[in-house]
Amino acid sequence: MEWEPLFDVGCITGRAMNISEEAFIERFPAPEHLRWRKGSLHVHTSESDGDASPAEVVRWYRRHGYHFVCITDHNRVTPVDSLNREFGKEDRFLVIPGEEITDNYPAPPGEGPVHITAIGVSGSIQPQGGPDATSVLRNDTAAVLTAGGLPMINHPNFRWSLTADDLFPVPGLSLLEFQNRGATTNNLGFDRPDPEELWDDLLSRGRRVYGVASDDAHHFTAFSPRHDNPGRGWVMVRSASLSIDSLLNALVAGHFYSTTGIILEDMETSPDRLKITAQRWEYERHRIEFIGLGGGILKTVYSREAEYIPNGAEGYVRIRVTDSNGLQAWTQPVFLAI
């Protein structure tokens, strides 16, 4: 199966902006012979503001057990053909081309950053701009889809630039980087909603959005809590093959989970039952939370395995696993009829 844009680009770029949600969403059936593949979707090199060459960056991910990495330098597509010739191996390791479209909108005191990752694009996409956050999101997302890529909204709390109200009206929004493990992306929020709360807000309003964790790595030569280091957040994608088409189709369909270090040993997510088992590691303990409308906790279990049977009125159910050392993993939501 070749990668197909998730949305009808004509509807996004044309006048029919009040089209129903179903018209924007295409579900891909789960293929046979699925395998879990570890990947990073947001990475920088010295071709923009990273401190390591593309080869050094790719080498780091390959050495640390990743199956794929998407290089997303700012406002440019770093060529990956030579990197795949040197480091790639069929069904073992793949470098995906991408770009972080680095845009902004007028916002006091200055400008509000809007960053969108274009996954799988072959040519650079210029920032489209706009008078407000939603306009910029709408314009850049449409440009990514027109170019045949998959858009992902990055770090909404970076400089507190995006809200759920900014994100909700945007056609083409299917991936939200709700866990960016960079040093300045304000994942906790405090007196502002944190990015996970923004995700629940969108889900509760009926948007089918899948949550991504990334490391947003810039620093491969210096490591500290104040550096944007690799290995702090990634996705585990269940796909039929290690190809761009197969991986993008799996991401579009929500066939992945996000993690900062917890690996799931077993996972079943269906409208009839959600069941999960976290991999055992040393002596840590686990808390498993089943989450529904408004981010409400439906059930909490202190174990590395748990089960939840939906009653159909939850709207959606997703799972968050936390261990006693602070590592976490998140499944994608299962959508239920209310």
C-alpha cells in the first residue's frame, strides 16, 4: 500500500471548510504480520540548530535500538538518501525525510511560535504565515498535505503559544506532539493547561487526534536536564513493514503508542476491552490509569497489568502507564459511541 494523504487536500485548501469530521478522516485497516518498531519523529542536526552532523545523529539512533528516525531540521529538508545507503538496512533501520516548518503569528509581546513537523516530505515547505495561530496552523497543515506529507503539531506549550481553541478548528490535525521532552517545552503547564490536557480537550470535543512523544533532540555532545538530548521520548509503531508508506499509514490509523521509557509487553485496545501489560524492569511499581472524557480518570490500578471494559458512554478511553521512577507510556484513544 502506498502512503495516501489522510485528508482531501482540495477540501482543506478550498472553500468547504465546514465539511464534517468524517470527510477529513480515513481509517486504514490493520495489515497482517505486524511488528513493533521504535522511532523518533522530531530530530535536529547541524543542518539547522543541532550540534551533530546528520551522520552522527543517525548513528546515535541506530546504536540505541531505534528502527527509524525522521530528521526534521528547521525550514529545510535534509537529504537522507546517502544516510540510508550508509546506515539503512531492509526491515532493520530507516531514515525518513522531514522538516520542522518554523512559523509564527503576531502575538504580544512579539511573536507566537507555531512549529509543524512535515513527516515524509521530499522538498522543503515554506512557512505559510497568517494573522493568528489558527490561520497559521491551517495554512501550514494544508501545505504539508499538498506536498504528500503527514503533519504533526509540535510542542503547543513552547512559549505558551497554542491553546486547544487554536487547535480545534484546524482541518488535517491528526497528530499532536503532546509530550515533547525538550528542555523548554513546559510539559507540566502549572497554571496553564499542560499538553496532555490540551489533547483531552480536543478528544472531548470530538476530534480524532493521536498523541506523539518525541525527544526533539538538538544536543548529542552535551547531556544535562537543560539540553535537548536524544532518547527521552519516542513512539512504538505497529506496522507491516519498515517503509515510509507503511509507517505513515500506521501513524494515521493510530497504530502506535508513545513513551518516555516504558515498554508495553502486551496491549489490547478495542471498543469491547482495553487490556495492557507493562514490561517488568528491576523493582519499580506501576500505576495504570484509564482516561475518558475531559481527562477524567475512569479506573486506576497499581500493577503492571490491568483491564477495563467500556460501557459505551465514555466517549473515548485511553491508557496512561506511570512507573515509580517517573517514566510513562500512553496508548492512543479508543473512540466509543456516546
